[in-house]
Amino acid sequence: LWPRQCHELAPSPIGPCSAAMARVPPPVAACRGGRRCCHAGVAGIMVAALVVVGYQAAQGFVAGARSVAASAAAPALRARRVQRQFSSVKCKEAAEMLEGGLYTYLDVRTEEEWQDSGVADVPELAMVTSHVPGPRGMAFDTQAWLEKVQRIFPDKQSKIVVGCKAGSRSKAAASVLEEAGYTELIELDDGFMGWKMSGMPVKYP
């Protein structure tokens, strides 16, 4: 179903698509052998993209038969779908929550992004990169990332605003935190790009 049919359901694989996809059965990603797919990798990547933004019941098949979950041994594909509890807000609302220092802004972008574009100039700021470049694109080692975050926020009732560049990585990161037991989570829906374009305060590390 990727990308044409998913795009017809909603204009983006994140954000609005979540609401649209919630009304249809769990998505199945499939590809066929030959020039376009020499192994299960293509379907696996599509399934991983769906899982990252919350479709944990997604399944994948290659050549119309073989399960990607079996061939790629991806345990996340077998996980039950979990309904998110955290809220997503736009930058102006997030700024109001952050300016008093009750919430900490957790920036999950890469160090290069921090250096090139700056970071939010807020009273409480933490920076822990979630996704890093890998052989098949951006990879997210959730366990290693979570351990770093837990050292900064040992209290699972810490008030955290999670942000990335445009709102995709932050949703994945917030989902990991929520699954780990954090209860006071807000996700920056329009990301640092929206923050900067709206004229919110920025500083350079």
C-alpha cells in the first residue's frame, strides 16, 4: 500500500495519517522480487517506517508470500498496537509550557542539526540524539537512547516536551518514553523547523 494508497488515505505518513489509518485494518507492506526488490529489505523498510510512527501491527511480505517479520526477524512487527497517550502541540503552545521552566525541552535531532540550525532557547533544555544515519537510512537504537534519557530524567513523572526537526522522529521518541512509563509527555508536532519559522527564541550550542 506504500506510498500511493497511504497517501490517498492521508497526505502524510505521520500526523494526519495516524487518524486516517486508525479507521482501516493494520497496513500490510509488500514488494515483489526482480529489479525492484532483490530481498525482503524494501518491504522491511516500509514496515519499519510504519512501525516508527505508531502502526505496530503492520506486517510485511515479499514476493506476495514470505513474511518480512520472519525473514527480517523484526520483533517490533509482532508487537501489539498501542494507543498513544501523549499529546502533540504546535510550537507556540509548547513555548508557553516551556518558558516557565516546568517542562524540559528534549531535542532528539543530531549534533550536526544542533550546530547548523541552533536549538530552542528555553530555561530547561536536554539534547539526546534519537535517530542516527545507518546503512538503510536513519536508525533508532531505542534501548541505548532510552538509557541516556533515563539518566537525565530518572523521575518518570518529569514534564518533557520532545522535539525533532519536523515532528517525525519526536513521535517515535515520545512513543518509546511512553512505553517506558513516562507519563508527562508532550510532543512538538511542527518540530524545530516550525519553532524557528515562528520566530521563537533560538541559540547555538
